[in-house]
Amino acid sequence: MNKDRQYHFSLPQTDFGQLIDGLCTRRDAWAETARWFRGESKDPLFAIEECGDEKEAQEIADHYEEIIGKLQAQVERQREEKTPEPSRAPNDSDPRGYCIFINTFFQGAVPGLRESTAEEPEVENICIFASEREAQLEIVDYLKIRLQEFIDGERDFEDAITSEEFVEEVAILPDGFIRVSTGERFSSDGERSDPS
């Protein structure tokens, strides 16, 4: 199981802009620190960030740039997406599966496990399991990782033994969306869609 857990947020456009501004400020501070180490800084009042050398500062600046790029790319994709056609309500003939969900502060319960394929590594889709037990075993695998991190001194005990994930049966609709018992729909990439 991938230890790099993915989180999903929903923000108003103004808040998103402020988030990007904050990330840009941190990126610029680290980039200026790298320039200071190279003797290229022109600002005599600039206070450098705490790090070991120019290489470390530049790597951190580059990481901020990568985060900013990912966020902006997601926004662009959402702007380009067309509103999907309403799905028909699930019925007994709809295929069924099981998904792992997680409760989030901004959006409530959302699909919490996504993965990409070798054919499309940049596209992450919701993981749908054939049985409830299969999904539960995936949560157990993640719990085992967290417990090992506690043993290794990398995670607090309470965090290690707390599982925020839960399994829910879903209907797999003809248009590729999934629908949960409350009527909420999610696209294959985990985005919530208004109930039809």
C-alpha cells in the first residue's frame, strides 16, 4: 500500500487564491535563500531560511513549486470539465462494489483510496473492491503500516491505532459514477456530484 496518503479539499475560489499566495511566498523565500548561498541575493535585509546549504534550499523551493503546479493543474481541469449528464437512480440491476471512505473537514465523507494505472499514471481513480472483506483488508494493511511507524518511533500511539477509514457499499452506475446509500454520487476520480 502506498504510504503517501492523498487528501482532497474543497475551497472557494478566493480561499484557493490565498492558499496559492501563501505557497508562493514560501517558495520565493526558499528560492531567495538559495540565491543568498550562491552570493546572488540583492536584498540586504532578507533573512534567510534555516537550512544547511544552497542545494537544500533550492530543493525545498522546487518542492513548493511542484505543489503549486499540481494545485493549479487540478483547478484548470475542473474549469474545463463539462457538467455530467444526470445518472439514473441505482436499482437492483446496478453492479455493486465496495469503496473505502474517509470523513473530511470540508466535504464530509469522500472516497479515501485512489490509484493510478501503468497506462495512465497521472490519472487517479477510485478503488472499487469486489467484496467488503477485500476493502477491510486494505484498511488493515494501512493500520499495520501505521503501527510499524509507531514501533519505529515515527508516529504517536493514538494516531497509530486510530482508523478514520470505513467501508461502504456503492452502486456502479452506467456512466462510470458511483452512488452511495445517501444518494450522493462521485465521479471516477473521486469528485462529488450533485444528486440527480
